[in-house]
Amino acid sequence: MATMYGVMITLSPKRLAQIEGDPETLEDVLDARHETEIPGLLDLGVTWDALDVIYSDRGKDAILGDAILGRSGRKLDGDETSYHSARVIDAKRVGEIAKKLEELGAAHVKARYSALAAAQAHGDLGAKPDDEEREGLQIIAKRLIALYKDAAKQSHQMLVMIVD
């Protein structure tokens, strides 16, 4: 199975129009994420599935099921690229997700980490209990919460996608 990576980008109305108007912009942003820090972009790497298990139990929590995979989000307009998983979460839902993530906090990772082994998370995260791995997930969870909190504060939408 190919390694897949989760990427999230906050979408101001201007950024959304730019990406939908010229889908190659998204490709450029994704390529540039390795060389430069892009405001409003969070690269989850291979942790996307583990975080989805931890926070939504693979979509069982409808609100948090959107946090990583945007299950109820709309497909990106004008996206004839290879980013078929790209979903746009509207600003209202971003606010709901931000609130729920903030209530649970990054400590939720520690509470649910053991669930990863049974879930067979992508990248074998949690397959063997590992404190360093768990702490790494908590760090990314803090960034995820901060990204949603900031996007909600600005009434931005969120683009979530899985890329290989």
C-alpha cells in the first residue's frame, strides 16, 4: 500500500477562489510545503488516519469525522487533478469542529492511543505502544486544534485532503 499523507489548508474566500480558479495552484502549494512554511497549511503526514481514529473513531462522531477527512464536505470545484479526496468544509462546520476539538484537547490522544492497534491505522501507528510516537501525535494534535481554532476565529473554510 502506498504511503498517503494528510494535508489541511485554511481557506479564506480569496484563497478558495484562487484554488478553484486555477487548480494548479493547489499543486504548487503542495509541492512548496516541503521547502517553505505556508501560513494556514498543516501537513499531517502519515498521522491522518491515526488522528481520525483517535478523534472520530473513523467517522462515528459526525462532527469530528469531518476534522481530518471532511466526510460531509463538498468536493473542490474545478478539481480535475489527482486530489480526488479534496473536500471543503464550510465555515460553520469548521467552527463546530474547532469547539469540539478544543473541548477534547491534545490529551485525548493519550486517552485513545491504545485504540490504534485494533484499528490498524495507516503507517502502522499505534501497532506497538510507543511513548515517543504518542507524544508526536499529541504535538500534531495541538497544531490541528490551533489550525481549526484560528480558522474558526476568521470564519474561514478548511480544505482537507489525502495525497500520495
